[in-house]
Amino acid sequence: MAEDDDQQTRQYLLARFWEASLGFWRKGGGRTAWLRTLTVITIALVNLGLQYRLNVWHRAMFDALDQRDGSGVLYQSMIFFPLILASVSVAAAATYAKLTLQRRWRDWLNAHVLDQWLTSGRYYQLNLVPGDHSNPEYRMADDLRLSVDAPVEFAVGVFSAVISAITFIGVLWFIGGELAIPVGGTTVLIPGFLVIAAFIYAVLASGAMVSIARGFVVVAENKNQAEAEYRYALTRLRENGESIALLGGEDEERAGLDAAFTTVRKRWRELMMQYIRTTIVSQTSSGLAPIIPILLCAPKYVAGTMTLGEVMQAASAFVIVQVAFNWLVENYPRLADWTASARRLASLLVSLDRLERAS
């Protein structure tokens, strides 16, 4: 029952956060908010087009090398650098558009929360009522920043991952074709074997990551809460420094600070172990992903039914598909951090809502 109540509380706090934050697109940001959002989407599509063109370049370049075609190698070498320049330029534009959207969203939400906090002396009244709203300045600075930065990162990342996966699964299906496996006196044909391999590999790698990282949300929340309590203890010591000095309470205060920091270190260790486990799985997956398609395509290349360029294009597409499939799993720690920050900000908003209803 207690777990159900905690879950309902968390869902309510996230709902309260989105109720406030989405006002940027509903009324606060006006046309600018939607224009910047569409700009981010457009740049992501252009970046996908460049990814596909570089994937095709792998095929053309390695086919020219395999055929010892000097003019073909020279031509592909000449067009490679403009492609890289275009890719870098689009990446820079994507970063600018994304950060600008994050900044404008934070500007609006920060003003919205400050309006509620400063109205009718609520910044003072919060000290007199119960609720999870301690250290409001931290919530409006760090938590608010994290709570708007991460959703933009996730939205762009998920959109890019989905369109990349769809596009390059098509490439794998077209290039790989069927895999013929002799079994006894017959031959078993596996259509789209590269797509099947990519899916199985992604399920195994992502499943391993999820099983390890599923505790990230709770661990990250505990770490953030411990950090906030330690910062609050330091702030309280500074604000009450005169009375503490007069009473000679330094030893007692130091003991309290040491206890709070011990909790911080414990929470950081828990988070560190989560990062180590996910790093092991992530690095293993990254090392295997480029090799598996080459091994799978090797029989067809040796048999002369697939060119070297097609093998290398398949390897490139396979890696892109894995990156797309694994994007959310690899970014799970950041999702946990965002969830913790969004709930802490929402807790402050809920307390301000109560004061508004009481006035």
C-alpha cells in the first residue's frame, strides 16, 4: 500500500510539472516556441539525410578499393571532405537550435515559478507551512534547469533514433537480402537476416542494460535528496552563524554536517556502482556491434554474392541501428536525474498551489 501511495505521489508530481512547463507552448512562448521546435525537427531530418549519404559513401569507397579503381577512390576521397564539413555544420546548427530552445523554455518557466514564489509573500509563508519545499532556491536554480534541459535532449534523441532506425533497417533489408543455410539435403533461406540479427542483438544488449539500470531512478533521487539536505545544512549554519558562535555549538554543528556528508558519500557510491555496471554493458556492446555484421556477411562475400562495399555499408548501417535502439537505454541515467529534478520542482509548485488556495 505504501509503495502504491509513493507511486501515485510521483505520478502526481510529474503531472504537475508538465502542467506548468507545457505552458511555454500553450501560451507563454507563442509562435517562437513552435518555430524553434520545428527548426530542431528539420535539422534532425537533414542530419539523417547526411547520415544516409555517408552510409552510401562507405559502399562506393570500398567497392572502388576492392576493384583497385584509382579514379573511383580519388573521386570518393574528394567528396568525403565536403560531406564531413556538411555533417559538422549541421551538428553545430542542431546544437545551437537545441540549446536555444532549452534557454527560452527555461526563461519562461523560471519567470512563471518566480511569479508564484514572490506573490503575496509566499517565499516567507513557505517557512511556516508543512510540505516538501525545503531549499526552494536550489529547486528554482538547479532543479529547474535540469528539468527543462533533459526533456529537449530526450525528445530530440528519441525522434532521431526512431527515424534513423527505420531508415537504416531498410538499408539492412535491401543490402543483406536472404541468407542461405544448408541443412542436411535442403537449404533454409532467412530473408532480411541482417535485420533479424540487428533486432536480436539490440534486445540482448538493451535487455542487459535495462536489468542493470532499472534502479537508477531511485538511486538518483536519493543522491539528489542527500545533496540538497547537505547544502541546506551548510546554508542553515551560515544563516545562524552568530547564535551558534555565541552558544559555542561548532562541535555539534560539525557532527551534523559530517553525518549529512556521510549520507552524500553513501548515495554517490550507490550511483557510482550503477554507472560502472552500465559502462561495462555499453562498452561491450559498442565493441561487438561493428564486427557482427562483417562476420554475418563474410560467407556471402566469399561466395561472390555480396561486394566489399555492400559488406561495409551493412556494417555502418548495423552500427547506426544499434545506436538508435540503444539510445534510450544508454541515456537512462539522465532520465533518472531528470525525474528526480522534475519532482523536486513540482513539490515546490504544489506547496505554492496550497498557499494560493489558502489566500
